[in-house]
Amino acid sequence: MSAAPVPLGSGGKELSKPPTDGISNLRFSNHSDHLLVSSWDKTVRLYDANANVLKGEFLHGGPVLDCCFHDDSSGFSACADNTVRRYVFGSGKEDILGRHDAPVRCVEYSYAAGQVITGSWDKTLKCWDVRGASGPEHTLVGTYPQPERVYSLSLVGNKLVVATAGRHINVYDLRNMSQPEQRRESSLKYQTRCVRCYPNGTGFALSSVEGRVAMEFFDMSETAQTKKYAFKCHRKTENGRDIVYPVNAMAFHPIYGTFATGGCDGYVNVWDGINKKRLYQYSKYPTSISALSFSRDGRLLAVASSYTFEEGDILHEPDAIFIRSVNEVEVKPKPKTVPAPS
């Protein structure tokens, strides 16, 4: 990837009343500027990101490893106490959708299938029908064994991509979950941190603990597979030594299809994957970037600045959430310049 000159801006406005321990994920709603945040402090918090107001807080029996919206009035969480929970924000009502046999690492809601999909360290994927009768035995649609512990999930349309320990990648069609459509191995040599599908549905990006991102395509034809590539990011050279940082988070811009990455170096970079260019780098945040999310219209970017314990239990900056107003120049692909005929 070639790097454009790096303009720097402010980090954005900081949300008040942030979580008091590591931020595991944050997500904007598909319907508003509401932001759902999960944390190791055993809470899921609901913010109005525009108004900088904490609208709700839900306490769990253990650290919360992921969260997602159902619609603007309700959401789901994945908890280290092995439970999958559902919340109705207005009433404060909550119930347990179901359980895994180990901490639940990921939760996604599929609008296409009307199902909640969870991935766990028990090496399974589970699908839940939230429209079913109440009680876990009525809501579980199916359990699908995975080769290893589930680390990251991503959805686009009816496609589901599952990234596990051991660098395994499974691609499913939600309409037929009996077996994966594709079983792959990550093209990156080190542990997968994050997988995110392209908004146009043609493939997915993978990030690793070793400062790299891979751009992959679903189409297995030779022509399509020649387009895949990987690039280095979130690293620096100090005294002739390469220092490499995990790439914890990725988020695609909903309009332009460009994407942001966040690393343990405290930086957020924006990339144009098609033209293989870095478009922007935001000024350094106080500590590691643990999660990123663009709002539905791409006007806002939520950044979780939250130490991810990559260097053990050391003194670190407090956990914080920054809301950036996104300028078009930061995320819009630059047209390729064609030299004028001589």
C-alpha cells in the first residue's frame, strides 16, 4: 500500500461516562446515531453519540465481549459468563436468549435471516430465532461445530464469515448452514484479530496480530483470486528495529467502501483497498484502538481508545470513546490521475 501525505486532525469529541474497563466493541445503530458499547466492566451501554448522552446501562454476570443492535429499541450481547442476552432499551427489560459452554466472543444480528448468530470459545457457532417463543430451547435454530475457538464474525447479505484460532476461515450461506460453502486458511501467517466483509458483498478483510491486513474475495475463480493481496500497517522502525502492532479493529465506510483500521499503536488509518492507498491517518489516540464503527451514513466514526493488555497489566490511559465527524476527504477514494497525452 502506498501512503498519501498524512494530514492530522483532532481525535474527535470524547463521550462522557465511558466504561471503566476494557472496551470490547462498539457499534452504531442502522437507524440512528445511537451507539452500543460492550466492556470488560460487565456492562453494555447505550449512548446517543450526537448528543453525548448515556441513555442506558445493562449489567452482566461477567465481562461482555461483544454487542450488536437488533433495531433501535433493542440489542444483544455476548458475555464471558457463557450467556447470550437480549435487551429492550426503553423498558430496561432483559432476557437470556441462550447459552454456550464457554465465553461467547461474538454476536451478530442478520437482517436477511432474522436471526442472531453467536460464536464462542467452545468452538461452536449458534443461530437463534428471536421471533420464536421465549426460552432458550425454542429460540436455538442450530449449533455448528467450528475447527477452533471463534475470534471474529462478519455478515454481508446472506454471507457469514467466521474467523477462528488456528487461522481457520469458514464462509457460510445463512440459507444453508449445514456446512460451510468454503473452508479456508488465512493468508496471514499470524493469529487473526478481526474479519470484516466488504459492503459490496464481494469479499472480506482480515487483520492479524502482526501488523497486516489481507484483502480476500469470495469468488474462487483464478481471475478473482489474483486480485487478493495483503499489506503491512500499524508498525514503525525504531533504532533500526521493526516494531509491529496488532491490528485490533476494522470498519468499512458504508458509502465509499473504504475502510479504517485501528491498532495497538494508538493510530487509526483509513485505506482505499481498491486503489491500494492510505487516504488518511488520524492523530494518535491515548492508547490502543480496540474497536471502530462508522455511523449508518458514514458521517461519524466511533473510536474506542482502550488498552488491550498486549504488554500485560501495566499502568495505562483510561478507557475512552471518541466520536469523530468524518470529512469526505478522509474517506473518499481519490480518482486515479491519468497523465495528459504529450
